[in-house]
Amino acid sequence: MNSYWSRRLAHLVPYVPGEQPEEGSFIKLNTNENPYPPSPRVLEAIAAAADGALRRYPKPECGDLRDAIAEFYGLGPEQVFVGNGSDEVLALAFLAFFAPEDRIAFPKISYSFYPVYADLFAVPYDAVALREDFSLDAGVFAGDYKGIVFANPNAPTGMAMPLDQVEQILREHTAALVVVDEAYVDFGGESAVGLVERYPNLLVVQTFSKSRSLAGLRIGFAMGQQPLIEALSTVKNSFNSYTLDRLAQAGAAAAMRDRAYFEDTCRRIVATRERSAQALKELGFFVLPSKTNFLFAAHPEQDAGALFAALRERKILVRYFNTPGIDRFLRITVGTDAEMDALLSALGDSLKAI
Ligand SMILES: Cc1ncc(COP(=O)(O)O)c(C=O)c1O
């Protein structure tokens, strides 16, 4: 803190992203990226867009990309908003829908950016407890809220809430804007996007960072009824009209249109996840049932911090949260089969060595 800082910063604790080491120096299973490259169509589209037109500003309304998303989900383009990563979309949603005089709720164990946005925008919140078994259901949000935000499937647990529970939340909290963060939904969750037409209080947020292998391009999107999208656009255009550059718009539209590649890579990741979960259990781990591209696993006898450090020594990065309630767990991104074999063998060695 120094005298030039705004008072807003005094109590701000920023989000700490996972480590991004030099490419190739680690087996990287710490930030839930996709182990497979983006579709070849994406690289072609970006190459085609990398021309002299870069001297021009990109299209602020991102029409072609919104059309591609709308077509994929059977919505109208006026029901789609795009932004620079779903982190930005979530931040704009907090700003568009929640104010300091409101109260919102999100799960205590969930994506740790939610409390950061709430603090940044001075929105009071309740961090509600999950069930004992780490599951989430409609009942945990008992109370009158202006907003309810949750990830489905949840992170870092990986567990999914059935769609009927999501719908119950929408029905029981008609005064609340319900943000369903579906960053991981393509790996086995049930999307709420089909409920958009029926519920004016639903905003579904998704990303290209996970199932579409484009974390490096930074594209996220939101789907909801037109007034919600209009609110997001108003906030965006009061902040930065050109959030998505030309290359990102071209690459993301191509990714959305290559359904076969997307479905194939998702299927491979799910198969590797199931095999890896089974192998972790055979090593003695307790593994939560995952519908995502990561596994949340705890060993009954071994300290998770020590395991994290032992893996790091062996050049394998996973994520460890030294947070009460989850500090016995490691969060392990599902990599390729070869990467997971290396992880399992290093874990086997570490369990013997510690
Ligand atoms: C639950 C959840 N939501 C949102 C995000 C943000 O994704 P991005 O900003 O890359 O779209 C992440 C990233 O890890 C996440 O885990």
C-alpha cells in the first residue's frame, strides 16, 4: 500500500493463477488446460486472419463468433455475449447485475475468483457450505439473494449438480440472477443452456479454454435472454469495447464450427480420466466423482502438500490448495495417456519414498 493507491485496494486479495512454467519443462497438470492442440481449422483461421487487416480495430460486436456460438446451441445471436476469457465475462456479470446494496451467494468451496470479484466490486456475499460429501444441491442456497453464482460441474471438486437441481434454484430464486459457470460442462456435465428460453434469471457462462483447447487465446461467453446480454454489453462498452482481438474472434469461430474435433478430444479426455481415477484408487487415493477434465484426490495417509512437492521435484505440476476443508486433496488435470502414466508412476514412487 502506498499513498497513491486507491482505498479500494487496501483489502483486496487478488486471485493467484496456477504456475505457467517454460513450455516443455514440466508435465503440466495444474491449470486444467486441454492436453490436445486446438483443431487444425483454428490454426488455419488464425493464419488467414493474421494479415494487414490487423491495423484495423476488431469488430466490437463479434458478430461471426456470436453467430457460431448461437448456431451450436440453438440460440439467437442476441442471446450470446463474448469476452476475453470467462474470467472477464464473470467480472462484467458481477458489475452488470450485483451492487454494494445487494447480497449474493456462492459455494464456499468453488472457483476462488468469485470472492475476488465480490470484493473488487464491494458486493456482500454468503459463502455457503457444500454437503459433507462435497456435493452441491438447490438446498444450499436457502435465503433471499440478488444473485447466486456457482460452477457446474464445480471446481475444484469436479462434481456435477443434476440439471433438475439447477432448475429448482432458478424456480425458487426468481428475484436472483443465477450465474451457472459451465467452464467444464463438456466433459460430462448437463448444461443449463436449454433452460435459457424459459428462465429470464439464468445466465450460463462457458469458455474456450478447456474443451476447445484455446486457453492461450482467451475467449469466454455467456448465454441468456436478450436483456441480460444487453446489460453485459452496456458494461463492456463502458469499459473496453474491443475485448476480443481479430485473431481470437477468427480462431474461436472456427473452433465452435469444428464439432467433430471437439467431440473427439472431449471423448478422449473422459476415457483417460476414468482410467486415471481407477488407477489413483488402486494407489489408495480417495477420488471424488469427476465430470470435468481434472481429478480431485486425497490420500488417507499422505500429506497432500508433501505429495505436491514430491511431484514437482519429478517435474510434474499439479495444483494444491492450502485451504481448510480441501487441504488433503490434489487437483490433477487430465493430460494425455502418456502424461497420466508418468504421473501415476511418480505418485507410486513418492508414496513409497515419503
Ligand atoms: C470454474 C471456472 N470458471 C472460469 C474459469 C476461467 O476460465 P477462462 O477465463 O480461461 O475462460 C476457470 C478457469 O480455470 C474455472 O475453473
